[in-house]
Amino acid sequence: MSALTGRRCLALAAGALALAAFAQPGAAHAGEPVPPPGIAGGGEAGHHAGSGLAARTGRPVAPRLTAGTVRGLDVSAHQGNVNWSAVRAAGASFAYVKATEGLTYKNEFFSQQYNGSAAAGLVRGAYHFARPENSGGTAQADNFVDQGGGWRKDGRTLPGALDIEYSPVQGAPACYGLGQSQMVSWISDFVERYHARTGRYPAIYTTTSWWSRCTGNSAAFAGKSPLWIANFNGSALPLPHGWTGYAVWQTADKGPFPGDQDVFNGSPQDLKKFANGDYTPPSTPGWPAVQQGQSGSQVTAAQHLLNAHGAHLDVDGQFGPATRDAVIAFQNAVHLTADGIIGPNTWQALVVTVQSGSSGDAVRAAQSLLVSHGAHVDVDGLFGPATRDAVIAFQNAVHLTADGIVGPDTWQALLS
């Protein structure tokens, strides 16, 4: 889904004025030493939603937020006591608070963060950092609920969340030493126990790469647990297998709010529905899979984009051997699996943001796709007023932010 479909950016001026009042420790980032146990943020206190991802992400890409975006944050002991009134004044609407990790750790600041955020008017929920190598999913779900991670239908309590991601411990097994079927069973034990205890399925926080690697791309939970997706590359996509939409997107490990930065996929009214269990995330158009033997507008766009990256293809809309060879060469160049198939990861590497004043083959790709959607523009590689008007008309038609810029979300919608 378009991460921020049909919404406009919240004004940040109030946030800038309030930032000085937060008075909380900064989050640890990749490359920084982790404080020793006993200091807020050290040991298990330093493990938080996204700590495994931050260690594997280079320079993050800031998402394009639009007015009306429902923004939030997630915090752990690393943030200590949070000035929630300042957070609220800066524009936050919701928060997730780390409650527990494994069976032995509880966030010492949980009460201040969880109750304080609610008192400031935020919709809030708790999350559990999974340690599958230490104990079973059922036991950890019980500990989470017993330590404050439950749920009640009061319009301001989000479902508890299971944070299952790469271990932030250097050298630890990516999948905690469990095989894919074992991991699926562990998650199932947690999810079902939480549901039995609270009447609500927990949200699942994860990254697409971890989910693919450690669960074998299981779709077993997509019909039960809402997705809290983490991606610091400017887009929530691609989503893990099975989920067609997400509820919350963690966009960065730092920003205007303490801790990690999040956005909710809906309106303020939808956020209350999510709290009450009456919300279904809107579906997201997926990146298409295009391969040898296919033809049409997606192939034409791919050929233009490959040429933008240095290929020398005849743009004929036919995915033949020459196009496949160009795809494989591109995939090798950007260190992707060189299978000759243009799937989500290859598309995201191929697409180039274009806007007024841009020129070249990437503009031709966008123009050819606009034509396939009924626009009347020349495929001349020049991004002028007519192309911008066509982009805005398309964005309005599919409920995207109508800014006239062809970025990842617009590319995906054009290709779907």
C-alpha cells in the first residue's frame, strides 16, 4: 500500500519548539558502543524495536511524510523518563513502549513511559522483545501480559506487539539458533497464548528480510496479527509474505521524537479503531514480478530503466534473452540475487526518483507507464509541465500525495 496514501504532512514547527523539552538520553545507533549493563540502555535495556535493523542499515532514507500523517514513536529503557507532554506538543499521536524481553527483563521505566504517554493523550501499547533461544513462546507471552503488556478495549490501548527481528548482539545467530519451522512454531505459541490471555492477537514487529530468512516467508500470521513493519529505506515496502497491508511503519531510529520514529497507516479515527480492534489496514499494491517471455508496459518501463543504468537495450516491450542478460548484469552490479527476474528488490534498485527538470531514460520509463494508464504525454524523456500534470492526475486518481514527483510509491502504483 502506499505508506501515506491520501494524507498530508503534519506541520513540524511545534515539534521544533518542543524538542528541547524532551530531556532524555539519545538512542544508540549503529557504530556506537553499547553501554554496559546497569546503565540505562545497556545490556537487555539496549535492545529495542529496530536495534537489529539499525546495525544492518547504512545511511537511512527519510520518508516523504505528508500533512495528516499520524506520527508516533517507540521507546525503551534507553530513553529513560520521557517528557510526554512535549512529545504530544511536537505532534505525536501514539507510542509503543518496550515492556519485557525474554523471561527475565522488564523495562525499569515502563510505568513512566506507558502511563505517562496515556496521560498526555497518546494512544499507546506495549511490546515484547523476543528471545526465542532462551525460552518458549507461551512462557514469554505470559510474562509479557503479566508485566503490563495486556490489552483492553478502551480506545487508547494498542494491541501488544511481538518484536521479532535480528538479534542486536554482535555475532549472535540471525535466527537465534532456530530452524524456520521451529521459529514459526515459536511465534505461533506466543501469538496464540497472547490471544488466549487478552482476546486480541498481538501485532508483529519485524523486517521483511528477517521474516524471509528465519520463517521461510511464512504467511501463517497475516490473517491474525497486524503488521508493524520496519524499513529505514524510505518505503515500507516490500512487506513480508502474506500481509497485503501494514498498520504501523517504523521509519527511522532517530528523528524529532525520542527513540524510534513511526507512522500509522490511517487517520486519527482509524488509530482509535485499531486500538479497539475494528481496523483493517488498507491493501498495498505490490511490485510485479516480470521475467523472460512477458511483454507489455511493465517490460517497456523496465527496459527504459535498465538503459538508465547503463544498458543498451532496444525498447520493444518484449522480455527476451537480451533483456534477461541486462537484468542479470544489473543485479550483479547492485549485489542482488542474479536470477534475471525483476521482483520487488530489483524494482526498488532500478527506479529513480524523477521530477520537473529531470531528463533521460528514467523519465521515459515514467512517461511510458503514464501512457499505459491513459495519460496523453510524449515519451520524450523530458519531464516538463505536461508530464508533471499527468503525474499529479495519476496520483490523485490512486489517492497518493499529488506532488508531481515520481518517487517509490508512485513508481509502484504505476507498475501495479
